Amino acid sequence: MYVKRIKFNKKAAGNQVDWAISLSIFLLMITWFFLMIRPLASSEIRSEQELNELLEVFENEIKYTVDEISIFAKFNKSQDNVPLMIKKPNNWNDYSLGQGIFFEELDDHFIFITDVKSGGNKFKVVQSGDTYLETSEFSKIQYNNNELRIDEQNYIVNYNGSVPDEVFFENNHQVQKISYYINDVPVQYYLPNNLTKKDLVMKNSNSHAVFDMENYAFTENPFIFFRILPQQYLVENYEFKIVFDLDPSYTLYETKNTNLIGNKTISLSSCQTFNDYGVDFRNSLQGITFSSNSNMTFEACPNGGMVELSMSTMLNETLEFGFNSHKGQTNNYTTDYLIQDKIILGTQKEIEGYSRNKIITLDGFTGKGLRNKWNYTSDRNFEIELFDEDQKRLFFASTGEYGNANVFVKQERNYLVNRYGEQKIIFTNIRMW
């Protein structure tokens, strides 16, 4: 029998043994690494979760929300002390227009007086659940014995019952003998008058078979505003007309929507008729502007040395118009500011952040006190700090010293919000060990 002898390579065998040992050591090291890193990763995940939970508990204590609705209004020129009448937001009881802005509620509207600029203007109304107490800087309306006085404006309006009858401005008898007509029939009978007098506004209201009438006067303003509301059951058309005598010195006039070079002159020998949304009558020192939300027919006629002016329009919908006395030769269509389609309300939005008052309340607790208050059962210690952009500390609470412990930290940027919706950047630091 022939047997082939195989030569054994000792060097190759030794290499295979070395490789097997190296692989075993490598696998042991990988296993050891994962066994060691797993608790560390688990600890970090736990710490991250607990940091987020603690932050949520803390934020729930100081969280604050302000509801805000923007108000947009466009004006034809800059003016001071303009009255604005805005429909109240639904279901809002205690609200504000901003710090230091006084307003009054009247029926389903709120009224405030403000300076405006030419072009677009933005205001806001806010509510937060807090109480707002703003005081008025304006003088109060004076009304006694059917006479309205605004002394700062040298302005007087005499009333015949519930409706204006005469207007005096700067010692001029601007308007007198005001009469009201429906289809050329004098309106003489009114149901009981309702008078509401407040600091900023006075309202007279009464009823007629064809319409309800409201007229308003505002402090700081030589201005009367009318609202004529047709009765809902009307099925035929009615013409509303107001007639009165003008100061005979107001021989110049200018219509609202016509660009004129100079002024037109009223004829004292014949009637003049034109249609427009507004007209201004004046002399070289002062005047009075009539403006409306309806294209009205104006007719100026001589009347025994006076100028009789009539304003008429069909009463198809709510009619709004006003008389605005002014100095100088500048017209003043202030009625535009009160006509509701000139004012746009934005959608309601929420402004969220931290409440300073709630932070102050929480500042009375120590770290351990907060642990008990929140029933915080974790064995971890924590430290919470709030500071503003100037690094001024606003809040601090700690359950102890962290020394050389492994500390996990979380920082967030938020806002401090006051009850008027004004925001200020604030930072939150939370440490846990």
C-alpha cells in the first residue's frame, strides 16, 4: 500500500491560531463596549425626558395667553382727537385697546378718541382674563337743558328734544332751524327719547314710523354724527331729507370727490344743486363739512339773506352722515372715520408667552417647595433660571448644589407677555443632575 505523506506547514497553522484569537478578543471588546454604552445611553434618554417633563410643568405654571384682534382704518388726512366707533368683539367682557388708551362702551360698540395719520392706521383690541382700568385724559361732555357744550372747541349745539337744532362754532351761528322730512312731509312726532351721556360720547335716540334716528356728540370734537336706520318692515321707498339755514358768510364751497382749483361760490340769487358724498362750506376763517355714506343731493338756495341747504337721499339702507365744524379753509370729512365699512377688523389670534405676575408668584417658592408643589417624585435635583436679553435674572430656584455631578442642561427662548399683548424676549435654563 502506498501512502502519500503530506507535509505540515507549522507557520500557516500558527497564523490561523493568531487570527482566531484576535477575532475572539475583538468580539469580546465589542460586546463589552455595547454593555457599557447601553446604560449611558439609557441614562441620557431618561435625563432628556425628565428635562422636558420638568420644563412642561414649569411652563404650565407661568403660561399666559392674550387674545388680539387688529383694527385697520384708512384716513384721508392726519388729525388729532378723532373719534372711532368699533363693533365689540363677541363674548368679550373685559378688554383693552392698549396701555393708557381710554374707551367707553355704548350699546354693541366701543368708542375711543385717538390721533390718526394720513393713510393706513392700525389699532388693536386685546383680552387676557385680567382686569383693565384705563383712565381718560379728555374733558367730559357738558350737557344741560338741551345744550351741549365743548368749551375747549368753543362749540355749542342746541337740541330740540332729541335732535340737534342749532350749531355754534367760534361764536358763529353756523347752522340753524334744522328740520327733518320723509317724502317732503315734516317729521314732527317721535316716540320717547333715550339719552345716554358718558365721558367721551353722548347719544340721543328716538323712533319714527319709518326710521329710528341716532345722533352722537364726542368730547374734544366739534362734530355731530347721525345714523338713520330704516324700519325693517318697510316695503316702499322713502326719501329722507334734512333742511337748515347756513351762516350767510359761508359763500365758498367745495365738494368731496371733485378736485377743485380754488373754491366755488354759492349764488345768492338762485338755487344750486349737485350730488356728492360730501361738501364743505366756508368763509376765509372757518367752515362746516357735511359728509355721508350715501351719494346725497345737495341743494343750496337763497332764503332771506341766508343760505338754505337741503341734503336728501333714498332711505334704502342705514344712512350715516355728520356735521363737522372746523377752522381755516381745510375741509374735514370726519364722518368717514365713523362709517363702519371704512373700518376693517382682522381675525382673532393668540399671543402666548410667560406672565410676569405668575413668575413673581412662583418666585416665593424654594426649589424644594416647588418639588412639593408639583409632586415631583424624581430622585433628580434641578435648577431653574429665567433671564432677559440683558442677562437680568427674573427667576431662580434650586433644590441643591450640583458640585461635580454630571449635569444635563436645556435652554429655551420664549417671550414675556403683558396683558396688552406686548412681548419681550426671555430665556429659560433648566439643569438636572
